[in-house]
Amino acid sequence: MSRYSEELQNKLGQFLHGSGGLIVKGIGKSLAVSYMNGMVDSLQLNVNILGRLPVDGEANSLDEVLDWVAIGDCKMVDSLEQSIEKLLSGYVLITLAESAQVILINIASIPTRSPGNADTESTIYGPQMAFTESMEQNIAVLRSYITNERLIQESVKLPSDTNTLASILYMDDSDSKPFVELIRERIRNQQNKGIIGSPLFLQLLQDNKYSLFPESSLSERPDRTSQALLEGKVVVIVEGNSQVIIGPNAFIDFFHSVEDRYSTWGIGLFNRCLRSIALCISIYLTPLYVAAVTYHYVIIPTPLLNPLISTRAKIPFPPLIEALILEIAIELLREAGARLPSKVGQTIGIVGGIVIGQAAVEAGFTSNLLIMLVALAALGSFTTPNYMMSSTIRIIRFPMLLIAGFLGLPGIVFLSIVLIIHLLRMTSYGKPYLFPLYPPSKNGLIRSMLLTVPSLFHYKTDFTRNNKQRLSNRILQWMKSNDHSD
């Protein structure tokens, strides 16, 4: 090792606080190549960099060294201190003893995986590819979907100790530019110890940080992300994450599935209406039961009242405690199934639900009717395509249960009004959260419910005079040909 390379290694070691993994290879007396072990492509390093540098290391300037290197992604910085961050990101540093400048060569080889199938957003129709942890690969996949020069990409660095890189993607039109500027401002104002995952960064971008309702969505599907870009939304891709951030989102967007766009308009409309009904069932079904049994027996039909009284005669708990026990049991089973390995988790969810439900009825802890209602409420929450919104719905069910047990139907109405007011006040990147319901928009509501619209809604139905005359002539010719054949 030459004297210059020893001095360079000591200087870089001071910048890195004595951390291991640094490799400094001296070439001759005045040239040195530095990199972090395990973070560079060894083949490119040996063939395209070390294999092209002169053995004696004699070079007049770094510009001459750039001509020798057979790597396209190269740039030059003014000082060694400015290159430390790139060194830790997998760049190779080439320095010359007579120059303070540094050549940065990007041959980073960060461990990643090949694109696989989408797990959390699986569908029957459409492509099955999912994003990976490589930001460059994810952007390349999106550009393969949208081969348009209006797709803009901006690279930003998140202000944190991790120096995480992110990319903002949007279509170059007037609709998305206000959202992009708002995201830029919030990124500049963020001060965080470390931003590792997209979900954490998503929370930092929210308008209402103390709200339970999500304002942006996470997606692992390139097709859904591409469609969001075409709709004027903004996509944020964080390095090292297989899920991208999509926003702004309205409340109704969280109930749209990717599969709805690949189905016919009638099937898609039916599925979205079914999810709306499931939302009401999940939130209100069990609280209505508790309120009716506790305070409002008169609203229960007489044929149902007699068997209900006979089943509740053996239950030692009030309806509120009975419902809370079952709801907590359902949440415990769901959490246990999610934390265990996939095959074991499915078995625990199915067998555990059957065993616990049957044992609870035989022990007299609950009734068959309430088990059915709680199961329907749980199924209703699981029909929501977005996991964050599904979790919010399950959480809202507990305060709704408590207020139904203490105040009955007036309590349910009061809490529903509070939730509606809260949703009316919410925004997502400045856009009203309940749009197109508030502010009301007829065209927006049609587009939201009919994602795959038939041609009747795309084209004008009235004909011009020429079209009408042409159609009349065709009808007359058809009638004459039929008469002639007769």
C-alpha cells in the first residue's frame, strides 16, 4: 500500500468513525480506489474500473481517468467529504493525490429480489406482478406501463439520519401540480430520526395526523399505480420498500378494488355497492343488536323476540359485555392468524373460531344469534380492499358498541353524526376527503361508481343530420332487398 492510499484510508476512517468494511486499493503512488465491501458489483469493479486503470497509476488529471473508466454513471464532486454519503450507498471513489476532487462511480449492488406476485392485493384478472424493494426497478416497471413523456420523475432525499432516497412521480398537467408542491413542502419540513418504510413516511405526509382514517394508500401493484397516475394522483416511491404511496385519495377510493376495472361495468358496480352495504353491516350491526336488546325491545319483531328471550335467559352477562367478549375474541384470532406462519395461521383462524364459538355457546357465555352477527360484522370489514381502512372500520366498531350499550340508539346516532362531521372536515393533500359526495359532484360520483363505463356514457347518443340520413338509407335498402327476395 502506497503512502497516499494509507493517508486516504485514515482520512476516510475518520469520516466513518472507524467503521469496518472500508477498502482502499492503491494503484501506483498517486491513484486510489475506495469502496465499501459487499456493496458494489465485483464484476464491474474488476473489469470496467480496476482492469482499465494503468498499473503504474500515472495520471495527469481525473478527467483522463474518466476516459479510462467504462461505466456510464459517473460524476465528479469537489471534495472528499461530499462523497461520504455516496460511498455508503455503494459508489466507488477514485481519487488522485494532486487533486482535491473525487470521481463517483455508481456500481452499487444492493441485495434485492426479482418481481413476484402481489400478495396483499391479489386478483383473478389482470397482471400479477408486484413491486420490489429496488426503487429503480419500480420506476422502470411504471415507465413500461406509461410510455409517455408527460410522466415526470423527481428525486428527493428525506431529511433523516437514514438519508433515505425517494422519487415523486406525476403526470405533467395542472391537476397534480398543487399536490406535488404540497408534498415537496412537507418533505422539506420533516425532521425524523429515521424513515425506513413507506408506511412511516405516509403518516408524515397526512393532513390530519390524529385521524384514524387513512388519507393516502399503499399499493404493491404497478397496474393500480399506473392508473392512479393517469387519474392525476401523485406517487411517492421510497427506496427499499415494495409498496408505493398514492395520494390524494378520497374516502370512496379505499373501497375500489383493482379487479373492478378488469370486470364489466355491471359486475364492478355490484361489487362496490356490496362493499358499501358491508361497511354499514360492519359498523352498525352489532351495536344495533346491543341497543335493541338493552333499551329498545319494541323494535324487535315479535317472531324473533321469543327465541331471543329464551336464548338470553341463560346468559349471565349484559348484552354489551357479551358483545365485547366476542369482538375481542375475533380480534385475537385475527391477530394470531396474521402473526403465525401462513399455513398455521389459516388453521388457527378456522379451527379456533369454530372451537371457541361452540364452546362459548355451550358454556352459556353467549347466544348463537350474537355469534352470527359478530361473524357477519367481521366479514363486512374484511370485504374492504384496503387494509388500513379495514383496520379503521374494526376500531370504530368498539366505541360504537360502548355508546350503544350506555345510550342506545341516540348514542349511535350521535356518534355517527360526529364521524360524518369529522369526515367532512378532513382533507387529503388539501382535497376534500368525501369528494364527490361533498362537495357534491354528479360527474365525479358517476366516475367513482362506474370505473368501467359502457360506451353509452362515452359517446353522444344524438345523430347529426347526415348520420340520420345515412341510417335511413341503409334501412330502406334493407327493406327493398327483403321485398325483392320475397
